[in-house]
Amino acid sequence: MTNQRDPQCLHNLAYHPRWRHHSVKVIRKRHIWTVITNSFAGCRKSELLSASLSLSSKSLSSTPQLPSSPVQGTRRLRGNWFHLLLLIISLFPCQAWGTTFKIALVGPWTCDILYSKALPDLAARLATSRINKNPYLNKGYWYDYTLVNEDCKSTRALVRFADVESYGAAFLGPANPGYCSSAALYAKEWDVGILSWSCLKPNMNARDKYPTFLRPLPLSAHVIFTVLRYFQWAHVAIISEEADIWEATGQELATSLRALGLPVNPVVTMESDKDGPRRALTRVRETDRVRVIIMCMPSVLIGGQAQYRLLTTALAMRMIDRGYVFITYDTLLYSLPYKDTNYYMLGNDTKLRKAYDGVLSITMESGERNFYEAFRDAQNTYEIRSSTPPEQVSPFFGTIYNMMNYIAMAAEQARASRGRWVSGAILGDSEGGFEFEGFNQQLQAGRNGEGMQAGYVVLDYSGMGTLLYSTHFLHASHTDGKTGGLKYLGRSVHFAGSTPYTDSSCWFSPHFACSGGMDVTTFFFLLLLLISLVGSFINIFLYLKKQGRVGFSFGGDGNGGSSKVILTLDDLVFINTQVSKRKLNDESIMKSQGDMKTPHHSVSGRSYLASTPDSSNVAVFE
């Protein structure tokens, strides 16, 4: 097979970390040698090897001649040494020839507690250090990273992102869903990969519109939808913290859940003043049938004060006792430790302990070690040079590490299959299907553009002690919101008050439309009841008609007359009230006999003629 030269072949080798030290030495000796070395840095190893061998063979096979002068002999000696140097460089291992693949991490690293406490610089440094030591991942590229601080305001953050084209070969971020789709369009224009956990639109996997986009985490709306479908909670409200990133998260999450068929309403922003939580919860309480509230804000377990105010206010408004369920959103983005992990804030704060009894946390499953244990092990081996206690670090640290490894695995898979520089479109078309070891759990890559997949667990709190426990498990392959569901782990959810009532299952079916909560089964049985009632009336009518007691005459005598119902006097039951004072004379009786003989009034007069003015309660007969 013929090898084609890559147009971007080793373009960064002259500035590669492995070569900086040697380049400085060469510059000190002679400037022209550095120029020559840099000119060969963009060539392939095979080309350098063939060139050096040809030059060496020519120099060695040529007939030796006595130097005409000492200067000429010195120049020839230097030329031979130069050819030998090229031969030695060509024999370097393939790792030394790798082009730098730089990953730009975009996020509000100074705005939000979830990201600022995640130590993104240390997480990216640990990830790239282990990636470059991995014999499978360092075959083609040398991986590096750079941090891009995202502005706290969405508009300024988008303007800032438009100027970071040359910052990396792939972008990990942004964290703001408000301009995530716009950032994906920028990446499409630049032909660089973009992987963002905040893009909540279901159509982001469309290859024709976003060809360079890839999901570094499962779509959070699909995971929430699977949990809600299991418990049959369809009516959902969303409360967001008063910050651009969380307001945009609440709006995009509501849009994504509505696209799946759920009636999400209301979507409220909790203002930061004293009465902000009460006003937000009042709007939710006034909405009919809503019993589930998704909180888009940092968790109180990692220091989120907004969630603390919201939960304690809900406790004071007795919403916890009345069966409202609060679901944390930020825990979907990381692995919250729960195995043998004590949260002493739950034991020391009575209000928080009672309020957290109404909270369900959906988080990524941990492996044999939780996040705190894995972080402490890396500190003990000096891979993380920080004295920060693990309990004060946001678990999003591990998510950054996992996403960096996922990018490296996808890039190496694409490089090995395509045999050239991994552009954004090539990275977006990653085949997936591989597995790799995350920071503290086993992860896998889905096929067909599904991105990185991880298992999830539902965590609950019993209202006593300092420990959380798992109730249900969601397998990594079932995070698409279509197939599979939760697996019961043997311990039920503890509700602080009454159990929330369930909604119709038709809300979670893509084949049926729900309007008022009547599911398909109920509608089917009601339809059967209606059919049976109609059938009973038809049978009664046919029976009466067969007995000659009831009949229908359509059209009269066939000349287009009106429809009439014919009844006999035997079919009428009269209540004996006072005898009418108005009496019927003989002429009226005879006239009635004549009328009853007409074709249009074929009523038998037997019962009527038997009536006397004293025994009949009919006052007037017309």
C-alpha cells in the first residue's frame, strides 16, 4: 500500500517538549544546524532514514582523496558527522516523532463552586501525564492541554470563544448550555473536535449540522427521563440558581425533557434575595399535579449554599412532608462518593437532615474506590502535588480526567484507522466501542456517536445518620432513554412524607399522546364499557320491537312523511291523581274511534274505550 504524506506531518516537532532541550544545545553550537534540523522536522521518519542512508552511502563509497587544505578536510569531516547524526535521529523510537495534540478546556473555572473546586489544572495535568505514559495512546501523538477561562456571562463567553480557534486541536467544553450550539458551529467552521457535557439538545448528534461534535457524557435528560419513567413521575418543575450558566441549564433541560414528551412546568429562577426560595417554591406549589422538582445548582454536599436555602425553605413550607421529591442535577456530571463516606453536615444540621430526606441524587457509579479514595491515592504517589484534602475537592475533578482520556482514546482510534491527522470531522465520526479505565470507575464508548457512557445509581437518604445509600442502578448501555431501565438494588426509597402519586404511563410512550393523564389501558376498558352499554340498549330495543310493543315508522306512507314512534295505551302507566273535572262526551268518544281507524293513527282503542270519565286521569286527549 502506498503511503501518502500528511500535509500537517509533524508540524509542531520543532517546538515539541522532547526537542526543546536539544534544540537549545544545537543553537549554542552553530545557528545553521538548528535551521537544518527544523527543516527536517516536518518529514516522515522513512524519508529521513532513506535520505541519511543515501547520503552516508555516497560519502562512504566515494573514493578517498587527500585534502587539498586543512580547512577542506575539516569541512568534509563535519559533513560525515552530519550524515551520521541524521542516521541516529532516524532510529529514534516512534514516540519521539509524535505531533502535539493539544486539548483546550473551556469552563467557568473561577465563577462557580462546582468548577472552581474541581482543580481543573491538576486534573488535566494528571490526565495528560498518564496518557503520555500509556503505550497504547502515545503511538501517534504527544498530548498537551491548555485552560480557557469561560466568562460568567453568556454573551461575553460567546465572544471570548470566537477568539480561541488556535488554542487546541479539540475543545472540551463549554460548560454554558446557552451558547453550546453556537460553539459547535464555530468548531465546525474550524474543523476541530468539540466535546461538551452542557449541550442538552437531543439533535446535537446530527452529523450534517454538527459534524465535529461528540458527547463526553451521556445526555443528562435521557438519564433523568429513565428515572422518571421508572417511578412514573411525569409532571416536573425545574428551579435554577440565579446565574447565567444554571439558568441556561434549566431552560435547555426543560426543552430536552419536553421533546421526550414530559409536561415540564414551571421553570423558575430562584432569586438570590432572602425571599427568593419562597417565591420560587410558591409557584411550584400552585401548579397542579407537580410533585417532582429538579434543582439546577451546585449540591449542598459540595458546598452549594443556594441549594441549602432552597431545601430548608421547602422544609419550612412543609413541602417535604407533603410528598415533594427534589432531584439534584449537578450530581449527574460526576461520581458522588457514597460508599463508607460520611457527610457530617447532615448530622450536624437538624434542618438540613430533615430536608435532605426528600432529596434523590442521580450520580455516576463508582468502582472499587470512590473519588475521595482515588484522589488520596494519587496524592500519596505524588502524581497530584497538592495538599488540599480530598473532601474539599469537587468530584468534577474525576470527570475532567475521564473526558481527557476519552478524547485521547477516540483520537488514537481515529488515527490508527485513518492513518493521518485527526481533524474535527474525523474525531466526530469516532467508531467508539472501546473501554478504558477512568479515574475511579470503568467506562466505555458507545457506538453511532453516543459518546462516553457510564453507569448511574440513585442515592437516597433515610433522614438519620450521615450516610447515603443506593436504591437503583442504571447500566451504561441503557442511558439513551430508549432501552432498558433501572435495576432495583434491594433497598427502597425512603419518602419523608406521603408517597408521590404516579402519572399515566402514556407520558413516557413515544407512540401515544397524553392530554389528561388517561393511559391506554384505562381508555381501552372505558371503551369496552361504552360498547357493552350500547349493545345492551340495542338488545332491549330489538326485544321490544319483536314483541310488537315498540316500533319505528320511517316516512309514514312512503310519501316522505315524518318519522314517528308508535306506542299503545297498554305501554303507558298512569298515576291515579284527582279525577279530572273535564268530562268526555259521547261525541268526542265516537270521534276518537273514527280517528283511530285512519291510516295515520292506527292506535287500538280498547284500553281507551274502557276508560270512563270517573276512572281516567286523562283530562284532554288530542
